[in-house]
Amino acid sequence: MAVLPLLALAPIAAFSCDQIPAGQAIWVRLSAPVSSYTAKPGDVVTGELTEAIKCDNDTDYPVGTRVSGVVHSVRKVGWGFVHETAGLTIDFNELKPAGTPPVHFSTAVMEVENAREQVTSKGMIQGILSSDTPEGRINSRLIHLPTWNPYSDLGLIVYKATFPIFPEPEIYLPAGTDIRLKLEKAMIAPTPVPQPVVDDDAYAADDFEWQEFSHAIPTRSTTTTQASADLINLAIVGSREQVVTAFHDAGWVNSDTFTRHAFMRDFYAFLNDSGYPQEPMRPFLLNGNPADMKWQKSLNSYARRDHLRMWEWTDPTTGKTAWLSASTHDTGAALSLKYRQFVHHISPDIDEERSKVIRDLTAAGCVQSVHMIARPGVPTMTQSYNGDPVRTDGSLAVVELKNCQSVTPELAQISTQQNYKPGNKAFRYARRQILTFRSDIWRANVIYGFYDLCHMSYTALKHRNSVDSYEQAKTANPARDVSSSASVQVATPVGSAIGPGSH
């Protein structure tokens, strides 16, 4: 009888992948904060995997595997005499699987999720320019007026006193920050972790029932004026209590309602280029009904957040109940003259956001299984309500929840919104004046004003071209806008691949 377990593992050993290829995305969640204000080269940075590292279909390093790295370089703003922006380079170079020796690997940081900071082509986290805010941009443009109007200096002084908004230029990434890495060099894969035994017949039956369910549900939400809005791409199966617990444990929060106080917080976050975790969402409807729940996750950026709306839905034919959701990722925000309010632009690849939701719920230990159900009638190219292009494989991800058992218990209670005050008020005030003076010297001139105008025109034209490209593709291939190219249904247990949208 002792031979049977060995025989069961023999196919794994015989056909497993022996090398994890370069270029694979690796998602890490920080378990301790790191900042350009206090970090020094050589400091250790720690985190954990929030998505399993796979080689083909084998799980080589599961969710929760510890990851460590070192601070390679730090560029501090300090007083602002030398640098206007901060910089932080982290080399994540070691995996620490439980019960086995550490594994060395080579990676580069590609993205800090929902951060206002950007990542350069060399993997350096680039801090923001504090003067590059609505106030700073208006100030740099109005400063030309004294040439024509000697009384405008007083106006600028009053303006600065009225809106004393100056974002923190140093980089601060709290515990719980999600970072996307890219594997720079291939590494040898270990013996894969055996996956749970799956009843294929039971999964096939579930697939068939969920396929029937997918035919009955609406494919899009609508705005209050009945314009087509977000595509339904997720169905969460579980009780209300399970859904609330799962998203709470995954670090998501609810949305505030639209009030005067919420508007003022929203406006301040826009001016300060900072985050508003409970930022209100525009109301969308499903078959005329408002959302039953709203969830979102952000870091320190007004413009960038993960968010979704959820509607409870019961199919009268099959009797199955699920929480239907449309998940999208906001990537930018602007004041729209057309809609007479601030609007968010979304990432066109909504399948990536679908994978983000699944990844977070899985890392929180709340997912029993994931079924990827193809929907041939769903468009693979379409538009959001405000004209942003949208791409998808058309599949519906059915996520069956279980009672949460976190695989990263030390991260479960960490809040990404932690207080951070680098320096006293006098120091920060002096630095603000120095950085403002530097910005005026470099940017308050005709040459930079011409560049600024060209940049704004290019950005507007680029957005317009993306809309035109969608319209041309739709005209050239109308079928692409009325049917999905996906044709295979896949059911996977937790820990397996989660479909085409997976990072």
C-alpha cells in the first residue's frame, strides 16, 4: 500500500515543468513598510506572494510564500535643494518556501498597485513632483500674468494662501502594498506542490449549470440614464456574510454615499493627489436596480483604485443565486465638461481586474474554487459609458467562497492607510517654499509653457485616437463587437490557473 502514494506522484514528477521562464509576473504584498524618508541601501524588505508562481499548470511556490529583498538605492527629497522627487529601488531576490532552503532569483519592480508613484524602465519607484498638482499647474501658468498685469502678483499670493495644498514628495509604501515584479532570469523549478484531488465529473456538472446560469444574466450594467456601463464579468457565490467577510479580509472597503462632506474630501484628494479610500461611486443599475454592495481598494492615489459593484441575482430557471459584479480598474481622473463632474478613466483590459479580485480573495483564504465560463455572445471589444475602450475575453468568472482561513495571517489585519508624517511642520513648510521656488524657476516660463501646451494636446489626442481605433475596428469587423472568441469552459480549484485574465 505504501507504493500507491508514490505512483500517484509519479505523473507529477515525470511531466512537471523544470524551469520557470523569465518574464513571468510575480505579485508580492509588503509585510513591513518601506520609505524613501528612512530607508538606507542594504535595508531588508519583506513580503509574501499573493499569487502562486507556476510553471505550466504546476504550483511551484504557493500563495503565502515569503519573499525578501534589499533596498538597492534611495533618493531622498530632503530639504529640496538637490532633488525635487524621491526615488526608491528595491531588489527582491529571495524566496523562502516553508521547510526548504531559500531560493535566489532575479526580479525587477514593474508596478506599485494603485500608487501615485510611477515605476521607471529601470525598475526605480519614482516619487511625485509635489508642485505638479492642479494648484501648482495653475500657479505656473498664472505667474506669466505680471508681464501684462502688474496687479496679478497679489492675486497669486491670495491664491496660495487660500489653497495651501502641497503633497508629500517622499515615497511611503505601507505594509499591505501590492507590488508587481517581473522575473528577469529563468530559474529552476522545485518539485511542484501536489494539488487537491478534484472530482472532474462534479466540476463538469457545475460547469454545465453555470453555463446555463450565464445565459440568463444581464451582460451589462447601465447608468441612471440607461446608457450601457460596465460589463458583468464576475459572479461571487456565497452568503452575504461570506462576501462581506471575504472582501474585508482582502483589504477592500465600502464606498461613501454622495454628500457635501464626501464631495469636499473628494475635491481635496484631487487637489492633493492623495487617496480617498471610501471615495463615492457613480450609481449604476442592473435591470433597473441599484447595487446591493460596493467595494473598492486604493493606496495613495485619487486617480487609481480597484472597484466593483455587486447585485444579488437569482436565476428563476436553475434557482442558483450569485452576486453579480462588474469589476474595473480606475487609472485616471479628470474634470469632464461633458458630464459636468469629475470622471474616472478605466484600464481597457478588464480581465486583469477580474484576476485582481480573484487574487485578493484567494490570498485572504476565502476561495473554494473558480470556474471560467465562456459566453460567446459577449462582445470582446466595447466601450465604457464615457467612451473608454474596453477589451475582454467575454468569460464569466464564477468564484465559490468558503469561510475564510487566511494563508497570510500576519497580513490579514494590516491597513494600508497608516499615518505617516515625515518631519515637523516647520521643516515641511520650509521645504514647500524651496520646492515651489524651484518649480517657478524651471517651469514658469514661455518655453515650458509651450511644452506644457503640447503635452496636454498630445494627451487629449491620444485618448481620442484610442476611441477612434475602437470605432474603426468595430466598423471593419462588426462580429467582434457582438461575440466572444472564447469557446472553452474551464473549472479550476483554488491554487490552479484562473484563466486568460491571470497575471
